[in-house]
Amino acid sequence: MALRGLRAAEYVKTLPEWNRKDLIVKGGSQGGLQSVWVAALDPDVTAVYASIIWCCDLAGAEKAKRCSAVGRVKYFPALEYYDPVFMAKRIKKAKFVIPRAGLGDYTSPPSGIAVCYNNLATPDKTVKWYQGSTHGEIPEKPEIVTWSTGKK
């Protein structure tokens, strides 16, 4: 799956429509995971929009007693090769936006998304925390708290 995303980015860069400047990856949940992978592995990515990123902090429950996702597989060290919290360290220049992280999400727990956000090496990063939001539901008028280190 990681190679498929990387190959898709490589293909896009062969198209005459590509302006040779902007390469944006976007996705939510598993697509958010894949967006992190592509941005970490392709230095041409200029912006990432990854919502409710899945599989963040796979070791967190076992190693640091942080919240674990419902139904998550048992941790073993090789999972760290796929964990977005480690891939985030490779994203050094792309603008990175997490448009939604649900504070009531047990599929993509907020503790893991916070670790991913904090590990991002890029100076331009933003996350929007939605109070009461689960993985698939957003309250009608949620309180939203934004963390940002980027350009306004």
C-alpha cells in the first residue's frame, strides 16, 4: 500500500498537467495514513491534508500507556516502519494540515495524532481538534481548538 501511494505520486509527476511545483496529497483515516507515507517518502510533496490519521502511535499503549485504538493489532517493533508518528519525522518542508482530529475518536485516538503532529519536522503544521467528534461523526456545533506553527 505504501509503494502504491508512492508510485501514484511518481506517475502524477510524469503528466504534462503537473506544474512541476505543487504536489499535494490528501486523505482521511487510512487515506490519511497513506498521505503521511507519501509525504515522508517523496520530497516533492509540497502540502499534506490528512484527517483522522489511522494507525498513529501503534506502540503508545504498550510503551507509554497512551490510549489504544479499538481493535488494534498487538504491538510488535516492526510496526514502527509503518507508523505515521515515525514517518512524520521525515516530512521536513511540506505544509502539513490535519483538518480534523476527533477528541472522541477510538479508531484514530487523539493521543496518537498528537504524537504524529509533534513529530512533524516541517515548520508549517496545523491540527484542528474537534470536541465530541468520533471517527465518523462530527457534532452539529463542535468546539474546535487549533494548534498551528505555520504561516497564517
